[in-house]
Amino acid sequence: MHPVAWLSWVLLVMVLALVTTNPYYLATLLLCVLLVAALAPWSSTGLGTLRLLLLAGAGIGVFSIGVAAINGASGEHVLFDIPGPRFPDWFGGLRLGGPVTAEALVGASLRALAIFCVFLGFAVFNGAVSPVRLLRLAPASLFHASLVVTVGLTLLPSIVSDTRRIREMQLIRGSRGRLRDLAGLVVPAVLGGLDRSLRLAEAMEARGYAAAPPPPARARIAAMMSLPVLLMGAWFWFYGEGLEWLGVVFAAAGGLLVVLWAWAAQGERVTTRLYEDPIPLAQAMVAAATTSLAVLLPFLRSAEVLALSYNPFAGLPAPDFGALPAMLVLLAAWPVAFLAFGDGARAPSQERLVTGVEEALW
């Protein structure tokens, strides 16, 4: 699939995970992401990154549940008590220990499930899309920032591959995998990845890569004015009683200034491409619809059009399940149609060939 289609999909997964607190819909979203992960093209480095990101997501989820148990929260169904000190009220309600309620554990588990869905979605995106193709999608005005992000994305897979290689060498030498051997495993892997990134940056700078004249004065002026205007719009929207319309006006003006800055800065850079990478029409239409849905979802939830939320602190009721919200969450599995039946099933071999040539040139 095209990187634009993958970007729209991971945006939809992230928004759905953040606006949904119903356990049924979160479980449906997790199954959709797992189905896409099973059909997505993976490399050996991508699989290593997947394991690392899944461990990170699971660790953050367990930490969230632990904090909910230690800090405590309101609720009626008390499971057990954790001994701890009592703080005065002027500490802002800080608690360490005390009664642990089922409502607190359920709420923390829902947050952990949402975080895990986000991590899994980004892991699939990182393993299925080449950073080189992502760099080509960046606008010319954001080329340097996107270049830094791309080099950073290549750092993690290289660290994972180095870690696996160093671990195999340690096992051959008779290492038992004890805790004191952790420094000998992690430090060389991180230093090796950083050294490769520095060599790549030095080689690119020596060849004059991405050298361009500074942006024109109109682009710099638009960039400097955009942030204050956007901040004024946010202030009027949140704190200006009866002046919310000014917040909308300033936000629109700030967005227009950002567009003008990007347009003016983009005209100063001339880019050439080895080959064109057009997005197929079907994927472009689905990506546009997916992005529009991801933008509208927070507003639909705030307007209570879609019942995606669940409050366990209201007496721990049974979650609701509706056909319309479930069908909306099932839309997160739309890449399956392209990966299993469409052009996405034939794309990985050609993509690996082109990506391998480009990475060799890098």
C-alpha cells in the first residue's frame, strides 16, 4: 500500500483509541489492528521493532494499572486495602495506598488497552512503510525536519538488529543472560546505531545534500506571526466568555499563515525524483475518507452523536454495545481489502526492491 494510505490508517487507529473508552469497541479495534498486522508486509527488522514496541506498550499499560492501584480512586466496589501514609487535604487529594476499587482497576485497564492499540498501530506502520518513502512525501518546506525524523526512525531498527546480533554472540560465548550482562548488551547496540547515524549525516553534509537558500522574508514573517495568532485564538476560545467567535477567527487566520509559510518556503526548493510514486485512485479515495473521519470523530463524540464512551465510576455498569459504533470501529480494518485482495497483495516485492536500491544509495 501507499504510505499516504498507511498514514491515514494509523491516524484513524490513534483517534479511535483515544476517543473510545468502551471495552467492547476497544477490543474490536485491537482485533482489527491485529488482522492488519497479520497481513502487512514485514521484514526481519520490522518484526524486531514490533516486539520492542509491544513490550513498551504492555509495560506502560501495567504501569498505568499499578499507579491506579497505588494512588487509588473513587468507587463503591472495594477489593482490598494497601497500607500507606495519609496526606492532608491541601496536598490536592494525593493518595498512596488505601482502598483499591474495582472501578479504578477497570478504568486503568481501559487506558492500558487504548495505549496498547496505539503502540500496535504504530508498530505495524513502522514495519510496513519504508522511511525513505516517507521522506519523499514530506513537503519541501519541512524537508529538514522530516529528514531528522527519518534518520531517527532508522535508528531504532538498527539498534534492534545490533541487539539481536550481540545477544547471539554472548550466547555463543556462554553468557547466561544475567542482569549484570545487560550493560554489555545495550551499550554497544546504542553506540553502534548512533555511530551509523552520525556517519550518514556526515556523508550527506559532505555531499551538499539538502543544501538550499534560506526561505524568503515573507515565509519567515508568516512563520513568526502564525504562533502568536494561534495562541490568541486558543485563549479566546477557552477563556474569552462570549468571544469564542474571535477564537475561531484567529485560529483560521493562524492556519492561513501556516499555509502561506509552507507555500512560500516550498517555492525555494527544487526537488528531483528517481521515479514517481503515485497513489492509486482507490487508495487515495479511502485515505481521504479515513482522514476526514479521524478529524470528525472528536467532534462527534463531544456532541454525543456516537456512544463510544464508558464510565466505570458510575457504579460499574455493563457496557453498551451498538451496531453503528461497532461498524465505525470496524472501519479500522479497511487495509485488509487492499492487502489481501487488492494491489497491496502485489506491492511488497516491488516495494522491497525499490527501497533496497534507495537504501543502498544512502
